[in-house]
Amino acid sequence: MTAPGREPDGDHEPARFGGAADEARLAVLAVVACAGTFTGLRLPTRSALIGAAALTAALAGIVFMLAKGFRATSTTGRMIAVLMIALGVTCLRGGQAARAYRPLEARSLRAEAIVRGDPEPIGVGWRAELQLRSGDRVEATAFGRAGFELRQLAVGDRVLAVGRVRPIGDRPWLRARHIVGRLTLDDVAVTAPAAGFDRLVNELRSVIVDGAVSFDDRARPLYTGLVIGDDRFQPLAQQAQFRASGLTHLLAVSGQNVAFVLLVVRPVLLAFGRRTRLVAIVGILILFAAMTRAEPSVLRASTTAGVATWALVTGRAGSGLRTLSVGVAGLVLVDPFLLDVVGFQLSVAASAGIVVVSPLVLGRLPGPMRRLPGMTAVGQALAVTVGAQAAVAPLLIHHFGPLPLASIPANLVAGWAAGAVMTLGLTVGPISGLLHRARFPVAAELVQWPSRLLVGWVDGTARWAADLDLPRLGLPSLAALAVLGILVAVRPRGPLGRAVVVGATVAVGGVLAGAMSHVRDRPSMIADGVLHIPSGSADGGSGGVLVISDPAPSAVDAVLASGVDRVDVVVTERGDAVSARIVGAVIDVIDAATVLAPPDHRIRGATRVTEPMVVSTSWGLVTVEPESTGSALIVTVPAIAKPDGWPDG
């Protein structure tokens, strides 16, 4: 009981409301809101028809409730009416957003702008997001002196941009970020530095980054990525290893980071009343979202955390599914384009998997993993990992191709360390940054040694998991595992049921075996511009020659997925800065005895080819000779070793 005139204690258990049926209805409402938004965004050319249909649905829902009275209507009837209204409103909102999006035409530009995204490297240039005075956002790229100037900019800086705008073309990911044009900069100059809230956010980020000065070049971007989501300077090879091990999500700030932020500030917030605590938490969430540059996953996590906090403060605590549904529906209503952002899709799916699937997995684990003190944490981590991975797997396969099965052991091994780095980065990290600024480098380095060890553990896990010869799951493999998982959960009884489970297990094993990396006993194209000529030995993953002509950064991922772990010789036709970055990353993920490069190359540790030479393989001789300019090599491959797609000559 609470005395009259006294505010209830916010630390007491709040009253819960709604049952499983209410949770399901809210989840359906969120799905319908996303479906309506999706429809409105996808059919902008039929806006009149969509608008009429959406308005009809909304009015029909309202009329349906008014005809009999909201309270007199059955629960099912009210739900149908609400869903019709939600479908109509979100469809109208999506169509309105699509019609309001106006890509820019090609033209020269000289205008004032505000920097809205941190500059990031792209080969030998730099890229950043600018907002023009009209409110339009453009993706600006610059090279040479202009690139050097762009690199120095910070979010919130006001600049004078001079260049040429190009249409975005068929790039839906740019539309999802509200980008209406691509700006090639000829010149950019700061007219006013960031001020106010932007300056505060930049300073806080800078203190955390300064705290990582004692880290090496490989560990520093990993640390800042884990803490504030800033992985712009992560080496290409490390990026590929994190993708191959399924650990990339650790560098995308999400609900886990938001939870750790609230955990860090909780002892201080407990000293305040409920309403003050709500205001403080909302302020902290806004500040943290700004520090992480309001990534879609952060927006989802911060909104959900805000909804959950409001529910706790008002005494209406609901489940995770309730807060997730409310948060997602509200966000797509405010910004329909979020629905097209892959990061937002993955964040919502992972959260839904943790909320819905993980408890089912935990309930089916062996008893000791659910009851023994030492095994409970392992069981919970396994359930969370499987739940999240199962939910995001279809999206990952759709957007990025086959899913690495190594992600499950990798997340189990690295997840706890990543969480510890996040916590230390938000507490010890700023202290280290301030010590560094106060010229106490030894003390700054000393307080960061636990974080350095933990970051090394996460990095080592990514290397280890990327080298595991585990299959990658496509849709057939995923479907087979899903069927097996359902059978295990149902636990069919009797001889027939056990026979079905055994048969399904054998079938899944066969599918997974077929998805394993195949032994490469013939010359093959690993990726565009990357040819592997095997040694002819029994172990197709060892030995041979790797010829690299004009690769893309994705070639590093392809090499990791190919099963080729060692070659005798790597021959690269180009040695410019862009090729050097890609070839250097390929060398980092495989064991290469010798690297041959043009005389004017920029590849660390490579041998300059200054005169014609021959590399012997079991498929014939590969001849290598420098071009007259010294900037490239002419590589001739035996006709028998040329697979489809390799250029002649």
C-alpha cells in the first residue's frame, strides 16, 4: 500500500498487464504496419489507387467500430477494425514518403551544407554525408586535396561544397538513407565548426577514441566499433574474417550496447524518483544514439528501451515482444524508409528471435544446462545465440548469400568478451582518454590493459572461426535445419517418431556435407579477377598459384569461403593503392609463400618482378613479365588452366 499523497516507489515490481493474446495482437499490429508501409513505398506510381484503397480501409475500420460502438464490438471485431485502420494509415504514410522523395538531376553545385556523417575511407578517397540548406542529403566523395579536406571534417561542421551532383541511379540503399544525389567534390572548406549538441557529441566520441591510443592499428577500430559502432578504419582482412565468422553484428551498435549503457548509469539513476529517472533515461538514450550516429539498429534499440522505461515508470510493465512491437510500429510510421534499411531489418529480426525463439530453445535444452549454476549461463547464451541467428538467417541469406555455420560457436566464444569491452569502454574508456590528454600515457595504457586482452580475444575468435571448415547455409540447408529443429522440439514418440527424427538427422547431415567447401582439384575462378590454379596434390586447399587481375574488395570474402588456405605463389597484375589494399588483405587471410608484384607496387612484403619469369604448375607454365611502364604485370595462363570468365592474353 502507498500512503496518500506519496508517489509509489519505482523500484517495486510494477503491475503487468495483458496476456499472451494481447502480446500476439500487438505483434500482428506491428506486422500489419510494416506491410502497409512496404506497400506504400513500393507502389509510388499508383499513389492515387493506393491512397484510395488505404483511405477506404481506414474509414471502413472506423465505421465498423462506430456502427456498433467500440465497447459493444467483440474483441475479434475490434482487432480487425484496428488492423484495417493501421493498414490504411501506414500505407498512406509510405506512399506519402515515396512521393516526397525527389532525386536530384545532374548539375554543378556550389552550396553551403552541414556534415551529417563521419568521413570514411573508400580506396584512395573519402566519403561523407552532407545535408544541403534545402534539407536534401547527398553522398559526397572526394580525392586528392579535396579528399584530405573532407577527411578532417566532423559531424555538425558547416562547409562550402563545390562539385558536381550525379543521379543516384538504381541504388535503393541510398534512398533508404534519404540520399537524393551523389556529389563529387572539387573543393570543400569549413565555414563554421560544429557547435552545441553536435560539438558535445563529437567531444565525447573523441575522448573514447583517445582512450584507445595504446591499441595497435588492428585492435583500435575493433575497440571503437564495439563501444560506439565506429569501425570505419577496420582492416579489409579483419572485416572479411568477422563476416566469415558471423561476428559483424558485434560492431553494429544494437540493443546489447543500449542495455550496457543503462546498466552503467543505473546506480546513479536509482537515487532519483521515477519521473526524474524517466527524463534522465530518455536524455541518455538520445545522447547515446547521437554518439553512435543514430544507426537504424540503435534507433530500434533506443526506442524499445524508451518504451520499456515508460512502461516501468507508469507501472505498466509489458513483455519484450510488446515493447518491440510498439517500438517498430512507431518507427516505421515516423520514417517509412527505415523498413528498407538492412540494419533495421536485422535488428528487428534478431530481437524477435531472442524474445520468441530463445525461450523455446532454452526449454528444450538438457536439464543440467538449465539448472546447474555453472551451466546456466552457457545454456542461456546458447539459447540467445540460436534464437537470434535463426531469426536473422533468412534475411542474411537473402541480402548477403550463404550464412556461415561457424557463427554459432563464434558468438558463444566471443559474445561475453564483447559485452565486457562495451562496459569497460563506457566506464574505463573515457578515463583513459582523459589521462592521455593530461599527458599520462603510462596510466592511460595501464587502465586499458583488460580491454586490450578482451579485444584480442574477440579478434582471435573471428580468425579461428573464419578458418573453421564448417559449411555455409543456403536456403536448402536452412530449411533442413528448421525441419530438424521442429522435430526435436515436438519430440515425436514411438518407433515411427524416432525413425522420422533419425531420418531427418541423416538428411540434414547429407545436406550440410554437401555444403562443405569442395576440394579444388581443377583451376577455378574464386571471384571476379581471382584465379586459383591448384598444385595437383590431394589437399585442394593447399599449394598452387593464385592469380589476381582486377579484384573487388569482396574477393577477400570469396577467398575465405573457397577453402583455399595456402598457396605457393600469389601473382598480382596491379600494384596501385587500391589493388595493394585488396591483395594485402588476401595475403592476410591465407598463407602465401611468395607474392609477385609489378616493379612500382605498394604491397607490403611482395617481390618486384623486373624481368620475365616462369612459375611452374601441374597445369602448365604461368609466365609473368612487367609492362614497360612498370605499373602492371602481364600474366599468361596455360590454355588448359583457363576457366570460363578468365580473359584471354
